Amino acid sequence: MERVKLDFPAEAVIHRHSLTVRITDMNYGRHLGHDALISLLHEARSQAFAASDLPEWDMGGHPSVVADLAVQYQHEARWPNALIIETAVPEPQGKALTIYQRVYQADSQQVVATARVNQLLIDRATGRPVEVPEAVKLALANARSG
């Protein structure tokens, strides 16, 4: 079996979001479940974009959709662990935003998971992907340098 290997681009971090593992995030193995992790990633991603005035439903005049998601699990997290999720967005190329997220334990810095999401911006009239607008590129560049 080939494992997903994701290289997190630390130089492209735009946001850090703190949260804790909730009791409802636990699965039958008594650790953070896959479904809960995806929800935590979405929350952190939404917060990251909102901090740059780019809500996911209006990024430069376009709503966004997730095209694909890859997750590499590296360590378990359990209730009530404090976590930090870093969100990194390298310079967009073409019609996709490639978003990396790294989840780690706040106290030990142990990496729990690394994820990559490809997100598309959609033309409301046609339902087709559009090029990433310059305003979105500029907002992300400012967040990377800030």
C-alpha cells in the first residue's frame, strides 16, 4: 500500500487556529475520529480565510468548493487535547487553491495529521471553475507576509 506523503509548506502559513478535541470527536478507538478531524480542518480553514476577508462562500465574488482532500495521519489525539491547526496556502496556480493544514498538539508540538485540500472557485452563472482572482491572490500574499 502506498502511503500519502504530504510536505507542509511552512513558509506559506497564513493562519493558526487553536481548538480542543471534544468528547463528541472521539471514535470507538477512543481517539479523534476521521469525520471529526475533517470538521476541525474545515473550521480552521474557514477561520483562516475569514481572517483575510475571504469567506468561503464569497472569495473574490465566487463561492468555493472542495475538489479533493488527502490526509496523512501521524499521531493520535484524544479528548481533551489542545490542538493547533496551521493553514498554509502557497501562491495559487490556475484554477485551484491548494491548501495545506497541519494539526499538532499544543503542548508537545507532536504532529497529529497533515492534510491537503484542492479548492475551486466557481462561476455562479455557469457552475464552472474560474481562475483565482487577483484580489484573492493579493489577500493570501498579504496573509503569508503578515
